[in-house]
Amino acid sequence: MRKRGYPMKTERPAVEQSRNVEFVGFHDLDGRPGFKLAGQCVDNRWYLYVANLWHPGWSILDVTDPKNPQLLKFIPGPGNTWTIQIQVAEGKMITALQALGAGLPPERSKLWGYDPTKPFGEGILIWDVTSPADPELLGHFHTNGNGTHRNYYSGGRYVHLAANMKGYVGNIYVVVDILDPRNPVEAGRWWYPGQWLEGGEVQEEVPGVPRLGMHGPATVVDNLAYISYGLSGCVILDISDLTDPKMIGHLSIGSFGSFVGNHTFLPIPERKIAIATTEPALEHGQDPAHFVATVDISDPRKPRLMALFATPLPEKGLAFSNYTHKDGCFGPHNLHHPNFNPFHAPITHILHQCYFNAGLRIWDISDPHAPLEAGYFVPENPKVRRGRMPITLATQFDDVLVDNRGYAFVTDKNYGLFVLRYTG
């Protein structure tokens, strides 16, 4: 029995819609919904690291038995802070700290619960997770701004940040050297022209829409960094000299989609293609149209749009004929990111993607010119509110991580952790 005052347990939800997806397991995370995910396998045991959303901090689970995930530990983070981004590789864990609702218009950051009168955490924390359930905090890199958002770490010496640094508007690209993790230092930075306000730059604005800068992450392949850069579009940098990154490729998207702009630019280098997405921010279909697309990156200097994915549709017989008529946000959100982690599944022809109120969508991209929906999973709407969003309680799948056993771990704003498996 849970202690008095402890949040009511969320039972395993019923399934609203499903095709070619098995519902393997569920854990309510003790009433603390998660956001981003990372994993590792140590001594034949599988560990999942969850960046929590409404309760600042990080949860560690043993998912060796995916039907029965076990919550091992919750590590609290600083208040008034997003702790929603996490990376794990080669025995290190990188956790992001960012002012709650940073980069959003003031009225929207308040919706998330930000209090401008209170302090917040910023930058990244560097942890040793060679003892998987007992992280040791090693170091803290400060931005002296609002912190960091979607970062990238695949092991080794360098962490690649989407960071709001002092003197800049929005997030810029920053490389941090963690050779000595107790004393991390900046190795290089790049920003889109107009972001360095202290340097006298003037940022061009899309009328009525704030330009957020880099959304991230910056996926690194050899000496190239593929970056989702908000309303500035998809950016490809040559980082052979980390002290002086240079843009060599750019795919503009203008004001297409919400004010977030380009949310994801994920290369699949073996196939010389990438996936690009926008992200919705408003509920009940109030956003502009959003897209998921394949991009030809065979010539990094000339990225080229290949195809747009079809809009997911609900099964027949439900109370809504399309997802814009369902409560909550509808549109693309996080994809599974392999990050060259040996414990994460690579992407070959199957792509896992969260789609907010449309749950998890699975795409067959065997032909990048004609992507096809191959499966989906949508649970019933949650019955217990754990956080402020969405304004109207509804399923809101946020992130997915697929391990190399084929299990997909999925988080939701008001549920706990779903364990799913594509069966197509």
C-alpha cells in the first residue's frame, strides 16, 4: 500500500487503437510522468533512464523483463527547471537543466508553471553511471543563460548542446569538452546570424512569431553536425575544426508549422537520408499544418526534400473522424534516436515516432520517396491528471526509445511508461 499522500497509482490503460503493435508492459513511474529516454545494458541487465517532466529529476528503471519494469530510483532535480532531456553513452549520463518553459512566449511558459521570481537550474550535469542504479555526479557546465534543451552525446570527449548562452537570443550550438568531466570546458560554438545580441546583431523576425534558434539535437556523423534549427530550418555544419564550425548545407522551411519550426533533423547516414519534422504547440487543431518528411542528404551541401508523410487518421467508429477533433495537441513529436548507442536499435526501414494525441505511429521508409504507415498504438485518454498540460486531458505521447531487443519505451505527459513492440 502506498503511503498517505502518495499519488494514486495509474493502472495499465486500455487500448483505444492498435495495429501491428503489442502492448508489452506498463509502469506508472510513481505518478511522475517522463519525457526523454536513454538506455544501457550492464552485466546482462537493461537499464532505462527517464527524464521526468512535472517533477524535476530523473528516474532509473530495470527493464530486463520488459513485461515488468522495476523503478529503482528517483533523483530529484532543481525546482522551476525543465530536466526533460537526457543522454547516456559509455558509462556517462548527460542531463539538461533549463528554465521551465524557456524559449516560449511568457504566457505559455506560465502555463507550464514557470515562476520568474524563483531561481532555476541551467546547463548540463555530467554523471558517472558505470554503477547503473547509483549515478555519481561528476561535473556541471554552466551556460549563464536559460540552460540547454535537446543535446547530443554518443560517448567520447565531446557533448553537443542546444544552449542559451549569455548574450544570445534563443539556443545556439555549443560543443563542450568533458575529457575532465569534473571541469567541463567549451570547445566551440556556432549560431545563426542575428542571435548574438551583445555583439550587435539584429535578428530577423517572422512577423508575430518569435525565432527560437536551435531546437536540437545536433546529430554528429563523422565531421558533420545535422541540426534542427527552429524557424531557420535544417542546418548542416562542418565541425572538422570544432573551434570554428561552418555551415555547408541548409534547407529552409520558413514559417511552415508552429513557432517551433524545425523540431527534428535526424540523419540516417547508411541510407544518405534524414527525417525532418515540425512540432505543434496548440491544442484542438489550432496550429498550422505540420509535416514529417524525408530529406536527401547524399550531398550535404544540397539537402533536398524527398517526400512528405501522410497525415495519420484514426480508426473508424470512434467519436472523432480526425485527430484535430480530439483533445490535446495533434502532430509529430520525438522520433526514436539511435545516437550510435549499441543498446539502441538502429533505424533501417522502420521509423518509430510519437504523435501526441495520435499516440505512437510506425512508418515504413523502405522507399524514402513513398513512406507508408506500418502500425500504430493509441491508449485510452488518461483519467488522472499529473501535470498542467494538455489543457484538456488527453493522450500526449512525447518520446520513444527502441532498444536493440526491439522493445519501444514510450512516455506520455500524464501517464507513466509504456513498453510496446512492433509486430509487423
